Amino acid sequence: MAPLVQATDGIDPNALRVLVTGFGPFGKYKENPSWLAVKPLHNTILYTDPPQELLTPSDQAAMITDEMEDFLRRPQQIHITVLEVPVSYTAVLATVPGLHGRPPVLPRPNDPALAVPPPPANGYDFIFHVGVAGRGPLRVERIGHRNGYRMKDGDGEYAPIVHLPKDPIRDNADAELERMERMLVGASLPGPSGPEGPGPAEVMEIPPVPNRGFGKGYENFPDELSTEIDVPKLIVHLKESGIDQVYSSMDAGHYLCDYMFYCSLAEARRNITPQEKFKERSTPPRSTPVLFMHCPPVDQPLSTEQVTDAIQRVILWVCGRLHHN
């Protein structure tokens, strides 16, 4: 990739606007590897490649002047804003909905050098989340999950408890299974001794593990949400670009990364709007593309610079398709 270019002269009003998030410190990470890779991209500019052909079979009759051709062949500018999000379920719920607002609302960063430029009035064109996973390749996630979050976050807190709808058949089957297990446990354990020998065993009640995830405000969203970005094609592109350490994933982990991804996908759907450049009522609505990528810890095996490079390549590919559509 070319060296990073800082947006020193303001933001082109026609630029595609991209928001990239990384996570803050937690556990053994005084600086989160995802944030180390994301941070250098703040207030930088990329350019998409111009289209090879200006005419398609459907518009052969269109008249394109020299001035129009010159404009269409200019590379599309992409402006990148980055944001650090705490490793906290509460922080995700407090932050992500605002990222999808029109205009977006972003929290004020602690570092003045990372001051957020004025967000685009009609929302970001692409929102890209990055988080750390274990040792191994980059993982581009395809699905976010609404329920099943059992682990504590970086603040030692759990995700909100969510009561699932009753399923009579499943509930009856679970109750019968629980009754049989109690009978077996009671038959196998000796109870307190008396004049007539051991009595019945006491059965300890073990409360069920509560379901945790997204509750109020997310009831009408499905249990799983998928990104609209064509991840398999993106993976092929990245590999052809020389990034071999990457694959797609269907399981974002049921932790903060998954929580962020699902929340962002849901908010993108909630804030769906008509295409701005076409005013006809038949124009399909536009949903902000959302993607999540896991990166490994630093040098396990990818360096921070390699992850930053991969993030740039993902942005160029996604925005290139937005620009040419």
C-alpha cells in the first residue's frame, strides 16, 4: 500500500466517509492490538481506482462530454475516521447506535490528536469494526448473534439478561429431562443415616444459567444478522492482493466483538434510508455496509503494519464497489 496521506486540507464534500473502530485496553493488553492497527488511519485519505470502462451496455446511448469523462475518471476520495471503544457491553450499547445516526453522534476521544472531524450529515458510507482474537490469521466475520453472551467484559460485568420467548414443547422436554436427572442423582447418593439406614438424598437446586444478549429495543431483530458485504469475494480479493493469512468466519465468538458486530448490523437496518442520489420512489433503500474483522495479537503471526495494510485493502475494495455501483 502507498504511504498514509493525512487529510490536511479538510474533507472533500464528495468523499466517501468511512468509520473504523478498534477496542480499548483489557486483560493483558495495555493497548489493544486492534486499536494499534486502526489508530494510524485516523483522518487519512485513500483513493479508489477509476473504472476501466465508462460505458455499459445499458447506457451506450448516453452522451458523455469531455468534462464529464474527466470527472468520472477521477479516483474517488475516501476519508477515514477512527474511534476507540471500551471493552464493555455498556459502552457498546451506549456508542454503536449513535454511529449509525443521521448525522452520526460519536463520543469525544480522550486524546486531542484523535479529535473527530464533523461526521457526514447523511451517515457514514461504510462502518468497519476490528477486534482482537487469538493467534492465527485474520478472520472476516459474516454473522452477528443476538443471544448467548456468557462471559464478563473488561469491567467484570455481564451482558444484560434477556428472557427468551416461551417454547411449550421445549420447556416440557427440558422439565422432564431435569426431573429424570434429579431421580438419578437421588438414587445414586446416600442420604443422612438413621435407625433404618440411609435416607433419601437431598437434591441441590442449581439455578439455570440466564440468557444474556440484546433485550429492549432489539426484540424485533432475528437471532442472527448477516453482513450485506460479499465476504467470500472479499477474501478472494485479499488473497489475490498478497494477504494469505485471512479467511471468513461464521462465528464471531459471543463476546464483545460479536456484540459490537450484531449491534452495528441491527442499527444499520434500523436506520435504513432511501438512496440520496436518486429521488425516485422506486429506488431501493440504502443500508450502511457493516463489517467486522478479527486480528491476532501483535506478531502472532501478523505485525501491526500488516493488519493496518489489510484494513486499508478492505476499505478500498468495499468503497470501490460503492463508487462503481
